[in-house]
Amino acid sequence: MLLKSEIINSWNLYDDDALALLARLVVNTTVLTFLIRYLYYPKTKRKDYLFTYYLIGTITFFLCFGLKKLDIDTGMGLGLFAIFGIIRYRTDAIEIKEMTYLFLIIGISVVNSLASNQISLTEVFIINLFVIVLTYVLEILWLVKHETRKTINYERIDLITPEKYDEMKEDLEKRTGIAINRIEIGKIDFLTDTAQIRIYYYADDQEFSDYSAG
């Protein structure tokens, strides 16, 4: 009977940090929701990144909160965080905007989980609020129209000369159905009579959903 009592006590079923975990989890989830669901998603419509950001943000929060309670040295901590440098997505490369949001999600989760008693809740609130406001200003107010691009293999190299720019633009708009802002000429292959060109346009003004900005 004594052995059973010792085993139960060794489980450490509850401590005061459980309430702190719940409170910080609510704050972190609320902030992630504002960033992901109401700032990022309305602009991109990428549901796959919604799934990724929520899970990465949450698991980073739990990882940091758990490591904070363990007596580990700096080297061990850096080694654990080096996992993020090893894990890579083997599918399409993550674009710069998605990578920025990913870093933002991880950073906010780390701040919310590692905030100690030396940092007041007011300071944590200011950090989270400032990140939300800054992201809102950059995403909604300043960058009202997001210019994206698409790379096309173009076979009519007779139109890539500067004097035929308007004719090439009209041809591309007719064939793609995209209202093009500007065009850049890339690699030209005279053996196959093709050229790589990049067209720039406002994705929000188009009548279709573009799955990739590359």
C-alpha cells in the first residue's frame, strides 16, 4: 500500500503551473487566431498553411513551456531548437511571405510560453498586441493590393522586343485572362524559340483564385 502511494505521489498529478499553462495557452491561441485566420487567410486563401501554422505554433508553445520547467543547459536547449533547422518540407519551397508568417507564429509562441514571473502579463499583452497591430497595418492598410507574379514559357519571341511590348502584353492578357501590370523578360532560348517571362498582377483584382504566386 505504501509502494502504491509513493508511485502516485511520484506522478506529480498537479502543480500551480497548470493554471499558468491554461492562461498562456488561451492567450497564445487567441493571438494565433488573429494572425492566421483574420490577417493571413483572407489575403491568401491557403487552407494548407492554416493547418500548418496552427499546429506549429501550438507545438512550439508546448515544447518551450515544457523545456522551461526542465533543468537543461544552454547547449541542450540550442540542440533541441536545432530541430527546426533540420526539418524541411520536401514539397514546394515556402515563399517569403509564408516563411515570414511561420517565423512570426513560432516567435509569438516562444514568447508566450517562456514568459517568466519577471515579465508581467501587461508586458506580454503589449508584445502580442503590437505584433497584431503591426501585421494588420502592413497587411491591410499599407499593402491594400498585393502584387504577385507568375512565370510563363512564352513561344512568341518575336514580341519580346521593347517596341512590341504593348502587343505582347495584350496577347498575354488575352491568353491568360489576367490584367497584367508589368512584364519582365528572362531567359531566351533561340533553339526552341521560347522565352521565360514573368508577369506581375494584382491577385485580388482577378476573378480566379491563384494557388501559387511563383
